[in-house]
Amino acid sequence: MTARSDVFQWHALGSPPPQTLIDTRLALHWAAQIAADAGRTFNAPQDDDSHTNLEWSDALSALVRPLESDGVRAGVGLRLADATLLLTSPHESAAEYALDGRSLEDGYAWMEAQLTGLGFLRSSLHRTPHRPSEHPFSSGEPLRLDAAAAQELSHWYANAAGVIGRTAHATPGASTVRCWPHHFDLATLIEAAPGHTVGVGMTPGDGSYPEPYWYVTPYPYPESPSLGPLEGGGHWHREGWFGAVLRGNTLVETATGEGQHAHTDRFLASAVAASRRLLEP
């Protein structure tokens, strides 16, 4: 489950550096679609696509998704550190399939066989219409996993689950922390007022910034905001979308070890407070 206490183990970030994680991030994004597509296929559809989202499990060090169909229950997941698909029970892995050296279609076939064997009625998964960025792994080539990069990305998600989970638990109106497979970000959404929200999350990288980064986004976006400085080395992003950002490169160049945790906390606290002010009438 997502961390909810004030104390959790922060994993030091920066080895390997954030800008070297791109290729592995793209491959894992595709791998995560297998678990998300199981939710898409078997869970009751939701307007916000939440039947496909994933949750960080500290016990499994994985992104996981519970499933239910016609009274049959199971869980699926992806352990990021070694790109391994999981069939899960509540607290442990019941079956595993390492994707390293195998194709994306191999992964889908394994998951479909596992779920068919458990009694789920469909034998094939409904594929996501939201395709991540293309990667050799998505085009039929076997995954060639960079183990160090995969472990580092796992640390980013574990840290985010702890930091954002604590924020969500302490903040009235905050949603549970989930990974949204379209963007591959881990986030909570805070209802600041009716129709006004503040998103708090971490993404492992995207078209805006290639490396992992923390973000805080007020919505609706303010039209002519008066913006002050942010703590922790954050800045305001205004191209294509609006929000506060702390880039991974900035974080690891500024702080090390537990200092990164404090640095992140300062950024998020200042960005959430500033975003709430921007939403005030």
C-alpha cells in the first residue's frame, strides 16, 4: 500500500543520473500497460479511467492493480527494479514473469494465460488507446534492461509514494495516490474548492522534461498569475501547461541522501501553498 506515515525510508537518488533514465523509463512505461490493460479489461469502467490506474506497493516494490470480474478476484503488477510482471495476492507475489530478454507480446501472452487459468472469462486483454512514446520494446524487440536505471526508477516511485502519500493522508479533500498509466505519473488530486483542484505528483519524465520531476498544478490554470519564488529550487512551468516543477537534475545536484527528502518537502509545501493562493477568488 502507499506509505501513509510520517516516517518512511527515503532512497538516495542520482546514481545513475536522472538524464540517463530515459530509455529504461520508456520501456517500463510500456511494460506497465500490461497491468493497466488487465484493469481495463476486467474492472468496471469508470469515466476518469481510474479502473486502469495502479498503486505503489511497498511490500512488493511494485505498481499493482486489483482485478474483479464475475466474482473472480486477482491482482497484477509490475516490479520496476527488474521489469517483472506479477500475479499477486494481497501481500505477496503468487507468480512472476521477467520481461528482460522477452518481448512485450510475450508479456501480454503470459498475463493472459495466467488470468485465463484463474477463471477470468476473456482470454485477451483490451489494449490501451493511449499509446506511450514508441520504443524498440513496443515494436517487437526483446527488452534489454539496464538494471541500474530500473532500480533507480523504482527508487523514484518508492520515494514519491512515501512523500505524496503522506501529503494525501494529511490533507482533507485529497485523493488516494495512484499511478496513471497514460502519463506514468504517481499523483494525488486535492480539491481546494468546488471545481478547483491542486495536483501533486512525480513523473519519471515526459515531453516537457526528459528526466524525473516533481510537479504541483493548480486547476483551472490562472490566466495572469502573480508568481513568487518557490523553495527547493523549483520553478514555474508555463509552456503547454501551468504548474510548479522541481526537476530531478536540480534535486540531485543540490542535495544528497536524506537532504533530498527535505529539499523535496520544502518544494512541495511552497508549491502547494502558492497554488492554493492562485486559486483564491
